[in-house]
Amino acid sequence: MKKNILVVAAHPDDEILGCGGTLIKLKNRGYKIQCIFLADGETSRSFKKKIIFTKEINLREKQAIKISRMLKFNYPKFFRFPDNKIDEIPLINLVKVIENEIKHFKPSIIFTHSSCDLNIDHSRTCKAVLTATRPFSKSFVKKIYSFEIASNSEMYFKNNKKIFIPNLFSDIDKQIRKKIKLIKIYSKEIRKFPHPRSAEGVKVLARYRASQSGLKYAEAFEILRDFV
């Protein structure tokens, strides 16, 4: 199998929040990594003029490009579906985008969002990935893991019967400092502690996942598909 990893994320910053430490580790092991972002991450936030939205979208994409260059990933791709509205996009449109990326990049592993996320773009992205990689399809992929996004994955409370329950843990003790440094590049997305998407909140989550797995710092995943 090719040592190619495709990260299918809804927004720029999800790739580092969800699996940044693991990606750094796997890149050092010789994997090629390609990140794609389905939604723009900005247009749902206010009623600003279109020109301001465009400026903010461009800034966020430049930040994602900077991170990919720093980590020596492939150049990221942006599809700019409307933020927090990709549930309004026909699923087949999302699926075809993902299928096309799989066809050309031929990943052996895909990282994507959890289906349990409160953010509709996140859960919809997961469904699109699973549809694009369904068994017997031309773009079937054998290893698919979903990551959590602080302030989204944990917000679906248990009475909704949907909650992120990890069954795979990645040791990121050697990568946690770099992960924190990278997430700060997305400066507008960082909040003050105790917000879970603060630098300290990201570190606390890594410690919590480590406490579940006998590690010092960890990222957690749900195995959606894994053939050995």
C-alpha cells in the first residue's frame, strides 16, 4: 500500500486540532500528506460585506498553506463550500470532490471528522467520506480514522445517543509542543482558556486522552475502517 495520507477536513484549522500531532509523526515516518478543506470556515460568522469575507477566507487559507509548507505536506486544496451550510449541498457533490482526490492521490489512510460532531460541516464531511469510500466502489480505502475537534465533538451530549468514543490513541508526547505552535498560526480561531479551543485547552485534551491510554500526551480517534 502507498504511504499516502489524505486529510479530509471541513475547515482550515481542523487538520491541526484533530490530528496535527499524529500527522507530524507520520510525516517523519515517510508518509506523504495531502490536506483538503471542503468549507470556507468564515461565511457563517456575521453579515459582513462579501469583500470582507473574501479577505478573511484568503487569510485563513494562507495560514493553512503556511502550515503545510512548514510540515512539508503537499499543497493544500480548498473547495470553499459555504461555511456551516454544506448540509445544503447535495451529498453527491461532496462525494465527487473526495472521490476525485482519492483517484489522483491514492491514499492508503484517510483522516476525517467524527459523525458525532455538533458542527454540521464536520458530520456531513464524515458522511461524504464514508460514501466516497464505500466497499466495492472504485475509490475504496482500507483505513479510515475519525478525529475529534475540541468544542464540537464533545458537545453532543449522551441523551442524543451520539458521542465521540475513541478506540485508537496516538502518542504525541514528542509532537505536542509543535502542535500548539502550529495551532496558534490560526490566530483568529484560538480562544482564551477555559475555552476548549484555547492553546491550554488543546493541551488539556491531549493530557486527558493520554490518561485513558497510559501515555503523556495523546490524540484520540475512532476507527471507521481498518483492514490488516
